[in-house]
Amino acid sequence: DRDRLLRLRGTAAQTLDGVDISLHANIELPGDAATALAAGAAGIGLFRSEFLFMQRAGSLPGEEEQFQAYRSVCEAMGERPVTIRTIDIGADKPLERGSTDSRADRGLNPAMGLRAIRWSLAEPTMFLTQLRALLRASAHGRLRILVPMLMHVREALQVRQYLTQAQNELRAAGIPFDEAVPLGIMVEVPAAAIALDVLLPHADFVSIGTNDLIQYTLAVDRADEQVSDLYDPWHPAVLHLLQRTIALTHRAGKTASICGELAGDPQLTDLLLAMGLRQFSMHPSRLLPIKQQILRADCGKLEQALPDILSSSDPQATAQSLWRGATPLH
Ligand code: PEP
Ligand code: MG
């Protein structure tokens, strides 16, 4: 079975009815790019840059060290797109105590506190350093910048201002960068999904972080085992937000991707295809099983069942009964 999967590595990810799907990899450190390529990734959909900052007791990485890390991923991936997320520190990913700044560890409720883009906007020096490093690396590949946990237009405007400032600084110093580097937002707070219309004009692309989106939609801590049975990707509220986010993003002529664990779960592949999702990003080890699922799917047939599934009180059971035959069950 493993051999069969490995043979899929060079096969195009295309459904039975000829729809091309982009399968990207999530990585945590630059060295993971090789693993992503070995698994046949068409790009990096999520480089969690905070891993460069974690488990460091002393100083945090400066512009040069970050630049080298981002550039090495861009160079490893060549023509393939590389989506690098700005630091998503706080909550389940704290900085070491005693490091330059541990404010993100001190909130009353870290999941709802100063984390991700909120932290970056509270630390403009750090944020500008990261943006300059990212821009410099953009001269060495197809780099895209992704902002975590954004939920307010005000935040989007501030991010754009800092990006412009970093660009001006590099331009003044004669340092090359991609003038058209795409800037995307993660939809991982329900507010961002609900108010997507007002955020979309500020985003070149959208990546849905289902790990957090499920946590915040259902008020179920993603890491709390006492409530892990309530952490349900099939909850109608979650499906509604996913469907809406994908549809609105596509209607605006932009790309929607999912980079949460959902994207790597073969039980959900059919549903996500039915919703119109055409880009998935996942742990490299999930790429081949998901590709196998895609090769057996027929988007046209899957789409027909979507309204019944979305209006069902038990979407998972409805999907299973409607799709028996459309795609072999797992
Ligand atoms: C997510 O929330 O789905 C996501 C991809 O980000 P992280 O898991 O790093 O919070
Ligand atoms: Mg997240």
C-alpha cells in the first residue's frame, strides 16, 4: 500500500472530471522543504515562521538570520509558491520565558489574548524586521506573506502600512524585493469569516486555519482533552463558515486554501471539493493519501449533494449516505 502511495508522488492531483487541485505542504523549519518536495508538494502553503522563534532562551532571530531561513525555502521550492506566515506566537505556541519578550505568555486567556498578528502589531520593531526579511527573500522565489488571526479591517490597514514602510526602507537602501508580493489573510476567527466582505478587499488570497476556526466557533479548546469529543469539524456552524469563506473568496476572484488539519483528513476531502475548494495545504505525510482521494473524486457529482449536506442536522451521516457510490468510502 505504501508503494502504491509512493507511485502517486509524480501524478498530477486531478479529479475524475478533470479538475486540477493544488496540494501544498505545511512546514515548521526550513529543512522541512526537502520533505515537502519528496512528498510531491506543489508548493508551501504554510511555513509557520514562529518555529524560528520558539525554543530559544536568549535572543530572537534577527533580520539576517530570518532572511537566510526564508530564502533557503524559496530556493528549495524554485518556481513553486512559498507561503510564509508572519509570527503566530502566543496561546499554544509561547516564547521561552526570559527571552526578549514574553508578554504573549502573560494574558488571562492566551487563546483570546495578545497572540499572532496582535502580538506583531504590539511589537512593531520585531514585525518590521520580519517583513524586511520576508521581502528580501521574495527576490529569490515566489514568496507570499500570510497574516495569522486577523479579524479587523483596522489590523489589515496597519499590516499594509508596515509592509509599505518595510518596502520603502529596502528601496531606499537599494535592496531588491518582489514589488508585487501577495499579502494574504488567515480566516481562523469566526469574525473574519462572518465579516469577510469587508476584509477581502485588503487580502490578495485567503487561507483558512480550521484548527483555530473550529476552536473559536465551538468554544472548544483545541488542546483540551476533556472536551476533545466536542471538537467537531462536521458541526453545521463550522461547515457554514467554511462554505461561505470559500464561496465569497472565489466570487472576489481570489484563491482560498485550507491549511488546518482538516485539509489532511481524507474523510473531509469530498466535502471540501464539493464546497469548491481547489487548494489544500497539509503536513507532508498527508499529501499522498489526500491525492489518492482526489484521484477518485468527481467534483460535479459531489457538488450536487452539497445543499442536502449543509442543511442536514447530521451532515456527516448525510454525506456518507449520499456519496456512497460517488466515491469509494474510506
Ligand atoms: C490553524 O489554526 O488551522 C492553523 C493552520 O494555524 P495553527 O495550527 O498554526 O494555529
Ligand atoms: Mg491557527
